[in-house]
Amino acid sequence: MRKTLLAIAAAGLAAIALSGCTDVSSALSTRHEEYFDTYADAEANWVTGEIPAWIPTDSTAVRSVTSKDNLNRIIHVTTKSDPVGDCTTGPAPDVDALSSGWTPNTFPKEVTVCGEYSIMEFDNGWFGWFGTAPEATEEVDPAK
């Protein structure tokens, strides 16, 4: 009888602990990730406000990672189009970026600058970031 009560108590504590882990885990998360198949889906469901203006409307596989404080973001889109808007060429910011499994390994010394975003050609489209950005390194070949 005593073993049964101990087993029930242990199971109850485990259930409470596990249910609490989910809340603690989400509370401790420092980033928000999104994925959309199309530009239209991204535009309709972009969590942190409006979709960035530089993203071409024919973009697919729209990926975004944003810090919970919205001060840092990385985005990758697949597209054959140029970025939208008045973009210029400028030096890459000299700081680290958020990372993900789809973040480039190296960054160019010069990037396309569209508003608050630094953008580079990458993986059949564009990779963009703002806030804390990748450290400038050697030129990257977007075809690789």
C-alpha cells in the first residue's frame, strides 16, 4: 500500500513538473521563428507588424527569426527578383547576427542596404538582417 501511494505521488509530481516545464520553456525563449510558403501568407500573418518592404512579392519559403524584444531579425526568402525599394550598397555592419540552420557561414564586406536591413544574395534569394548583424568577412559566392 505504501509503495502504491509513493508511486501515485511520484506520478503526480512528475505531471506537475512536466506541465510547468512547457510554461517555463516558452517564457525563457528569446526568439520567435516564422515560416511561410508564399509572400501572400507572410504578408497576411507576419507577427511583428508589416512584412519588410524590401521583400519581393514573388518570394517563397519566407523564413524569419526575430528576437523577443524585436531588436534583431534575420530573414531568408527564395526569389529571382531584386529587393524592392530604394536600396543602396554599403558596408556590412560589424557585429554578430541571430543564427539559424539557414544562416550563411560567411558575409561580404559590402551589402545591399534597404531601409534598416542589410541584405545579401544567398541560397537562391536574399538573406537580410537588422539590429545586431553579421561580422563582415570575406566575399561569399552566392552560387555555392
